[in-house]
Amino acid sequence: MKYKFSALLLCLLAALSHAVAQQSVMKPNIILIYTDDLGYGDLTCYGTSIVPTPNIDQLAKNGVRYTNAHATSATCTPSRFSLLTGKYAWRKEGTGIAPGDASLIIPTNTVTLPKMLLTAGYNTAVVGKWHLGLGDASGVNWNGKITPGPLEIGFNYSFLIPATGDRVPCVFVENHEVLNLDKNDPIAVSYTGPVDATAPTGKSNPELLKMQPSHGHDMTIINGVSRIGYMSGGKAALWKDEDFADILVNKATAYIQSQKNNPFFLYFSTHDIHVPRLPHARFAGKSGLGPRGDVLLQLDWTVGALMDVLKKQNLLENTLIIFTSDNGQVIDDGYKDDAVEKLGNHRPNGIFRGGKYSAFEAGTRVPFIVSWLGNIKKNQVNDALFSQIDLYASLAKLVGGTIPTGQAPDSENYLSVLLNKSQQSRTHLIEQSLNSTLSIIVGDWKYIEPSKGPKVNKDTNTELGNSTTPQLYNLKNDPGETNNLASQFPDKVEALKQLLETVKNKSKT
């Protein structure tokens, strides 16, 4: 009897040990809210915004606000590529700002972030802006099955703005098909010339526009706005920009409700606050800063709507929420929408120099907020140097995911920082500007490699940070990057230059 009792006790202890081991790998729902062109200073919780953002501020109060977190690039496509692959976009050709008819730039054999989460037991979805290409090298068949795309690289469900709001085709793509497409009115898309010589364009018919272009953006007119590229057909499928936020929230809500009993990953990629800025009537004229301020209000509403859904489904305490942006701010990015004229005292780049497209800090230093009720202390601030590229490895550690050899080569595990258990800075961080000028940050020091690009983007009036000579800044003493110290610290310049070259030459598998 004594031996039987001992054996039973051993079995119970073994079962308990197994249960504890199983519970040690936590699998919360994960929602990544990836905004577009949101500057470091565009939120009131970051101290310089005059546009109220109470829902995003509440997210910060519920968790952690990071002051030194970065997108990998100062433009959208490469940031998104790096985020989903754990690989710097500059390691792969063809990862610059993608045209609206680009083929899928992520190889289908890549073990992406969503694919890693799939194997860890998650259901995965992307809702919102994509801008990573669709279809294969032969082109996209907008009138048939659109593949490969998100479903071929790890997502179970996708609802997409295929490229950007200012590029054709101006239709939604759900899974493999254009939503609401009438097969008798096929879509034609071109980025080389008009597909219908009789169709009005922004350039030839500005009187038809409700928002005039400031530079470029003067081709096919959809919803009273001229776009980049040419398009014909698909009239029943065309979007109305003013409905973007509502439609994306509705799709995200339906997905969350369908997966409330399973661990899920939702990559929610907003259109706001990208151009064209056409807020819903609920927000139009409410900010006092013109359409850019209005869509910032709309973005804040979007975050609040997602929080309400999670609360109603009793999911808030089991959902890790990450809020950040694909790059920094830009004021005039192609349309005359009064953003410049009505900017006033609003400082969308905070104390930093540059903006979208730039090698200076405002190009990649972006808002970054993390909340997980009951697991992350509330109302915290973390000053650690952190890169979005590390979300892949950090989330893999959190959920017990496996990263195969050769995958996510640039992503490192900083889960302790992501959950605010430490303020351990990344040993070094790489930034990429519009013309692929690279910068490296180590501690307080930032080195920008020499480049031949223009100093200012004349269209957007953005300082690009390009110089034919090396630049060295001490970000602690000079966060605005006003004092180039390269000539005073040649040894530091050489050390950072060599480190950057070492990172560049790292295996590209």
C-alpha cells in the first residue's frame, strides 16, 4: 500500500510539474496597432500635442510609454517588411516604397512573425493598410484570385487596403479577392500611363477635385481625390475614404469576436494619419488643425473602439496591446489639406529633427505604447533603446514560438523590455532613411553615414539628414541633432562606422 501511495504521489507531482511548465509559456492575445505617419509629438501623452488623444493616452496610463523606440525605417514599406520578417529591409532589394501594383516582396518561404505565431497555436489576421505587394512576378490579377499575399505568408485572414490610400487600386481586398467586384466591370491598373485615355485626371481636371494635390498625386480621380497611378473599372468596389476607420474597426471587431475563445494575433494597420486625409463627418472640422488634426482624432477614436470591443468580450486582461507607427510625421505629403497652414503650436516631431523620409531622429523615433492589464504595471515610462525589429524574437519568447535557423536574422529577444521588467537598451540600433542612408545608435551616440542625397525633400519640406561627410551626434546632450561632433571625436566616428559595416556584412540568409 505504501508503494502504491508513493507511486500515485509521484504521478501527481509529475502531472503538476507538467501543468506548471505548460502555464509558464503564456499565450495572450496580441494586437499590434500599426499607425501611419504618426509623429513622436502627435499624442498628448508624449507632451507636445494640442490635439486631444484620450483613448491612446489611457492606453499609456494602463501600461508603458516608451521614449526611445524606433521603426526600422523612415518610410512605410521597409518598416513593415522588417516588422514582419525580423530582417532589415535594406538587406533585400525591392523593399523601397512599393507602387500600388507591386508583387509580394516577402518570399512565401519566409517564416514571418505571423507564421511563427501560427505554429505556436495562434490564429492570425491582418486588417488595414498592407503596402507589401500582392501577386507574383507576373503581376496582380485584380479580377481573379489575388495570390500570393498575406494568406501565403502566415495570416489566416486578411482585409486590406492593398497599398496606400493615395495609390490605385482604390478597392479593398479580402483574403484573395477584391471586395464587391462586379466581374462585368473589370479593374485595370497601370503605373506607366493611362488605362483610359478619356478618363479625367487631377492634372487635367482639377475642377472635379474636393482636395487639390500639392505635388504629384494628380492621376486617376477616385472619390473626388486624384491619386498616384491610373485605374479604370471596378466602380462597385471603389472605397470611400471617409469610411476607412469605421470599416476597418468593423472588420477587426468581427475577427476578435470570432476568435475570442482562441489565442489570436491581430495586425491592425490603420490608414490614419496618412494622406489623403479625409475624416468621417463625425471628426471633420473638430480639431481646429484641418484634416490632419481631424484624422488624429479619428485615430484616437479607433483605438478606443478596439478597447471597447475587448472589454465587451472580457478579453482586456488577456490581451497584449502594442501601439506604434511605421515612421515619423509628415505635414504636406501630397495634398493641399491646410496641414501646414493650420499647424499652429502643434509639434508633431516633438523635440526631434526631421520627419518621415529623414535620417534624423524624427524619421524613426515614434510613439510606442504597450499595455497588458494585470501583467504590466500601469502608468510607466521606459527609456530603453528599442527597435520594432525585435518584436518578432520577443514575442516568440513570450509564446514559446520557434524561430528556424536563418529566419528573423536581425531580431533579438528584448521581452524583458517589452514587458517593462527592465530598461536594458539594445546594444546598437540601425535606422534607414528614404534613400537608404543608414545610421547607427550606440548608447548616447548616433552616427549617420555619408551620402549624396539632397539635404531637403523640397516637396515635403523635410530635412533628410544627408551629408557627404560623416555626422556624429550625442543624443543625450543634443536630441535635436544640431551639433555635428564628427570632427571633435574622430575615434568615435571610426568605431561606429566599423560597427555599422560589421552589421551590414552580417549573413543575409
